[in-house]
Amino acid sequence: MEGASFGAGRAGAAIDPLDFLKQPQTLLRIASWLFSIVVFGSIVNEGYVNRDSTTPQLHCIYSENEGACSYGISIGIISFFACVFFLIVDLHFQQISSVKDRKRAVLLDLGISGILSFLWFVAFCFLANQWQRTLPNKGVWQGADAARAAIAFSFFSILTWVSLTVKALQRYRLGTDMSLFATDQFAADPDAGYPGYPTGTGVESTETYQSPPFTETLDANPKGYQVPAY
């Protein structure tokens, strides 16, 4: 982007909602937001089942490991709020006039996206491993689709958050175009040098010479004065 600062133009420029929604970064955040809802929604609604009909107590569908369900719900909720937060930041990013504040926002995006990419990778491996260890029974069969959906969308979340990490890294490397801060004096031709002092031809003209203010001819021997003889 010409004249851009960390992937955005000049501060205060008008924001087109349609163009904002079409940006790859916005689409990735919306996809990550939806995936997080699917993951924690599936576990909350159908991730806890009865081991048998005789005991009303609910257990985690993933091999009765309560930690697996808790981790899936937690990472889903964290990603949900992270997506909402960064969507708001992206929407107001154009209005941030300070280059330092823009840099902090991009670094925060880079760090959070990288961490969530790793946490989603852990969630996918954890849930998939516990699902393989799950013994089939009537309760598991009823919630099997939800369990598989949570695993599948955990994998999709890895892809979207890794993509967001790459996008944030690209914005950080893009940095700031300092032409945004150039004055009007240099905006016309940034390649032009500073104007120097006017230089002469190096030859003095006799026409410009002026006589000294005292033009009277000095007498070599003024009256009343004699040169002493040695």
C-alpha cells in the first residue's frame, strides 16, 4: 500500500465497511471466531454424557478425561474473545495516528496469534488422542458427532491462526513509510536535494567596486611638518 504504515494508510481516512469485510485478515478472524464457537459449543452441549443408564452423573466424552473437555472449552472461549478484540482493533487501526501505537498493536496481534496457534495445536492433539482412547458405549455414540466436530474445527483453527500470525508478521515487516511525515516542501519531489546557497562565478567585476568614503588625496608632506634628518 502506497504511503502505508503497518498495512494501513494515513490516519483519519474514511473506512469502507465493504472493503474492510473483504480483507483476508478480516475473513480469517471471522472464520476463527466461528470455529471457536463450534469447538466450545460442541463440548458444552454434547461433550458430557452418561457412562451408562444406571448412573446419572455426566462424564467428559473424551475418555472421561475432564481435563480434555475443560481445555477445549477454555481455548474456544479465549479465541472467541481474542477474535472480537482484534476485529475491533482492525476496525479502528486506520484512526491510530501514532506510529508507536500502531507498532504495539501489530506486535500484540503477532504475539497472541502465535500463542493461539500453538494452543490450538495442543488442543487438536489432546482431543484426538483422548478420543482414540474412548471406549464405545451408548452415551458416546450419542455425542460422537459433536466430539469429532470439536476435533475437526480445532485443526481448522490451527490453520486460521497460523495464517493470522503470518499476516501480522507481514504487517510488522512492512513497517512505516516515512513519506507520511514529509512536509509539503519535499512532497513534490522526494528525490530532490536540499536547496543550496547561490554561488557566484568566482570572478569579481570591476563595475561593482566602489571607492572608499574618503576620497581626498592625502598630502605626503603636510604643512608645518618637516621630516627629521637622521
